[in-house]
Amino acid sequence: MKIVYNWLKEFVDVAASPEELASRLAGSGTNIAGVDNGPHGAVIDAEVGSNRPDCLGHLGIAREVAAVYKKPLKFAAPKPAESTAGKAADAVRVEIQAPELCGRFTARVIRGMKIQPSPKWMKERLEASGVASISNVVDVSNYVMLELGHPLHTYDYDKVRDHSIVVRRARQGEKLRTLDGIERTLDSTMSVICEGDGSRATGIGGIMGGAESEISFSTKNVLIECAWFEPIAVRRGARSLKLHTEASMRFGRGADPEMAEVASRRAAELILQLAGGELLSGVVDIYPGKRTPKKIRVTRAEILRVMGADVPDKEVEAALSALGFAPIRVDDNRGAEGSLLAAWECTQPSWRAEVEREIDLVEEVARIYGLGKFPPRLPAARQGAQRLPHYDAETRLRERLIGLGYHEIVTIPHVSEDRDALFRPQGAAPARISNPLSEEANVLKSTGVVTMANTLEWNLNHGQRNVRLFEIGSHYRLNGDKPVETRVLTIGATGAAREQALHDAARPYEFADLKGDLDAIGALGGGFHWSEGGPDWLHAARRGSVGMGQRPLGVAGQAARRVADKLKSRQDAFLAEIEIEALYSAMRATLENRRYEPLPRFPAVERDFSLLLADGTHFADVKKAIASLGVAEIVSIEAADLFRGKNVPTGKYSLLVRVTFQSREATLTDAQVSEASAKIVAALEKNLGAQLRAS
């Protein structure tokens, strides 16, 4: 909401500069994006919360300013001159057939006015507010909406069939061409405004009018509509139609039903001033949704309990009065200043429907009095703090990842279905959101890789070429009709594994880096095992499945080229997702089973085996074959070097395997090591067809 500083000062006499005013508003709870000093003076950009529709107009912001600065609010009820030649009730008929969707509808008629360009002062204010000028009558409807925060609509009276308005529920599949020229398909949750007998819709209630009865430069007579529509129906309708307008934003958050008639009078007053004509006397006002003002009680005891400090009686009453709550002292000690038993009964103003409880009034008092005046304090603890069962394991996991050079991220799980489908496992049912904020956020992510890939894409697009990230979160799927949430660790990396330095050459991040980092994580729980294969969004030659014990936990690898193209990435990206509940259990078991062992007193002996292996033989197969011998003195088996090329036959590769022998009982002799080495060579030749290369 753009607040024009000079326009605001018409409602409250404040001498503060725009910057100071913005600062004070921010301190009282109105988020301020900035202050722009443009050609039409200062404009304050206020980011109004969804619970404060009253601040979507200059009057509402002025009420906040008046409360903060303790100034009177200057707002005189509009009193347009009415003609005695006719009555509005004789000129137009209004019927509400869906009172659950339209709680109030007012109509006024002006005859003999002239459509022409708006005066300079109105054009400048609209332009400063980000609204283009069209004509005097159309501009008046926009001007009043920005001034009072209540949308309204003007019709060419002569185009309204039978001069009759009917508000009804839309028929399923009903068509309507709106003011933007697009034909919309409606459903039965929306309200429509019709002409004549109500058979044909000419506008969508609370969202946008139709094109058939819009104001043109030939218009002579105008019908002013100012209504109130049910907020939830407007929000759903705007989202369903993908039609978010200034009107739907205000009605969808809950406009003030009492302001409808006032805004109608103000519009009539301005049209008479700018376009002439005569206003028929009276107003057609159908108001089936009138509500009785709610009474809310606030006590000093609650203010003290919540805020931890007292607020003087006069400050409490001044704040609540300025905001329109009309406080009345109702306790038995109402003559005693500062009584701990003080209580005030307040009347909920029509523009503050979200204020319903005592705690809401405490918040209103605190923010106007000044949050900085309350000393910081911790609330009294009602029970001892208790860590979650997986807290220690997750902390160790997080520390290990940070130590490996990764940065933690937190993402929103709402994603687009198209992007989710790119990574979704075959057979997994997505958890669709029934009422999404946008089409770009209409499902919950079925794998953590979706948001990790989006984050890598965002960083690359913003010039961050070397990125290592992790997220500990959840993915969401449907098992039949039952939603299933699974905790996962997601890793993403791209760019350099090592950057250029004085003594080091640059090296790109590769699949081996990702696998090594995952093995370092798996070591916390006894180690991962790897197997071939993985989803098709991973590179066929640089991917693997990760497991622990007999349970598969996830996948890891380089993103396939088609995925990289979707991400518009020119460099390789690596992704992994691991289910972490089983990892946490293994980490706890490993920690519990850890036992002290003294360091060996006898030296270790290393033996290198240079092997020729067939392509497709993995180091894991080699390690398994050696371990199966059950040689107690073998303490480690490592892959030391790999070579393909000259002097290596086609279809084979050379692998240097380093085996470490060590005994806790005595120093190993050459004969013992040679005997074990011979067993290893024989097992590898028999099980894997390996050949020992000549040294």
C-alpha cells in the first residue's frame, strides 16, 4: 500500500518528516518497505499484513498515525447535495439472493454528469499510488478505494437492464467476460452481480466487474455500487480464477461493512464535484449481514502478565480510544488510578474484525504505548525443557556436514507440480494442496531434492558458482488417502571442490567427493553400503544407491543432463537424499556400543596389490572377497590408485589395493604376512578373475 504523505496529512495534522513517520509506524507494527521522494512528494510504501485490511487506505493509516502521535483524526462524513427531483429507490432495484456471500449492497444514482479527464491533483495522487488515470468517474472509484480502503464499482446506468441488480451465487461453469477482456469460467462458490432478472452475470462479486456495463465517454448517468462480500469466498474465487485485483485483496482480507455506505457517499460527492450532474436522494441499502458489535474486556492484570510491566490508565484509554475501541472502565475500583483490579470493556469497531480476544487488546495497547518501553524479560518456565529424542544425533550430523564444508539451508516445502514431477520417484503419489497460494506452490515436495535443486539454480543465477549445501527436513507423499511425512537429509553441490591457491591447483567437485562425504556421514552410524543404480534424473554412470544394513536409505549422484538443462545450469550439479531416521538409530546404537580398546603395541604392516580387474568389478567386491577370508590380522582395506590406459588391456582397469595387517599379540613376521597375502591373491583370482600385475 503506497501512502502519499500530503494526502495522509489531510486526515491527521502531523509535523513529522516522512522518514520519521515511517519509523514510528514501523515501531507500532506497520511494516514499512521504504520511503520514496518522487515528483509528487514523499510516498511511504507500507507492507500491510493480511490481518489489517483497515490499513489498506489512507484513512486507516491516518488512524494509526493519530494514535501513535496522540493527534485527533480529521474525518468529516461526506454530505453530497441530493436532488429533490427523484429518489434512488425509484430508479434502481437491488436484490441479494445469496446473503451468505454478499452481506451488504448499496446503490446510488447520478444523472446528467459529464465524463472527462480528471483534474491534475487527482491524477497526481493516483499516479503516486501506482494507479493510472482513466476518466473522472472511473478515477473517483479508485480514489475512494485508496482513501477509505473500501472498493466500489460504477456502472453506466443506462446499460443496466431494467435498472435492476441481482446478487446471486454463480452457476457451475457459468461464463463471464471481465473488464480485462478475458472470458472467465465460474463455479458455485463465487457470487455474481447480475442485471435485470438475474439470468446473466455482469460482474464477479468482490473481484472484478464485467465489460458490458463499464463506464465510457458517452456515459451520462451512473450507478454507484458499494458492497461487502464474504472474505473467504472472495479469496477462493480470486485464487481459482488467478484474478488478484485491488478489490479482491481488500474484500478477501475482510473489508469494513459499515464503510460501504460512507464510501458510496464519498464517491457521489466527488463525482458531483468533478463531473456535475444531480444525485437522486437517498440510497438503496440492502444489509442482511449486519452484525452486533462485540464486547471485549481487557484487564490490567492481563497487561502485567503478558507484558511484564504496567501501563498507566490514561495511556491504556488513550490508545484504545484512538483506535476506535471506546473503552469504558467497568471494575469496582474505577475511581482509583493504577488499580491492579482495573478492567475496561471495549466495543469492537467494524473495521477491526480480527480483534476478538483480550490478548488482542493487550497487543493493541502495547504497540501504541511503545514496545521499547517494556523491559526485556524471560517468561516464567512452567516445565523443564526437554530435548527431542534425535537431538544429539542430529547435532552430530549437522556438525559433521559443516565440518565437511557444507552450509545449511531451510526451504519452504511448497513447490510446483511440474518441478516436483522431475524428481518424484516412480509410483509415488504427490500431496497436492487443496487451496494453493499459487500454481508455483501447489504440491508439497515429494523429495527434498526438488527444493535443493531450486536453491542451486537460484545461487547459480546470482553468480555463486561454488556451492555446497545441506538441508535436514521432510518430504511428503500420499499412501492411499493417508499423508506420509518422512525426515530426510538432502545434499547439493556444484562448482569447485578446491579453488585455486598458491600451492594447490583448482579441482572441480566430482561424484567421488559426494560419495566420500556421504561415507564420512555414514561412519557416524557404522558405515553405508553402496549399490549400482538410481533414478533416471541422475547420470547413469555417476550415481549410486545408499543403504545401511539391509535397508535402502537413498540415492546420490550427478544430475542428468536433461535435469541440468531444466535448471539452466552450465556446470555439473550433484544431489543426494538420505532418509535419516534409520541413520539416527544407527548413530545411537554405534555410540552405545562403543568400547575402549588400548592402542596396539605392535607395528602394522602394509601390502599393496596391483590388480587387473574386468570393467564392472567394483572395489566393494574386492573388499568383500578379502574380508570373507576371515584373517583376523587385517585391519583395513583401501583403494590406493586406479589406472586405465597404456599397458592395460581393453575391458580391464588397474586397481592398487592397500591392505594393512596388525596383531595385538605379537609382531607379525614376513612369513605370516606372505601367507595371508597369498590367500588374498588366490581369493581374488577365484572370485573375481583378478590378475596380479607384474611389479
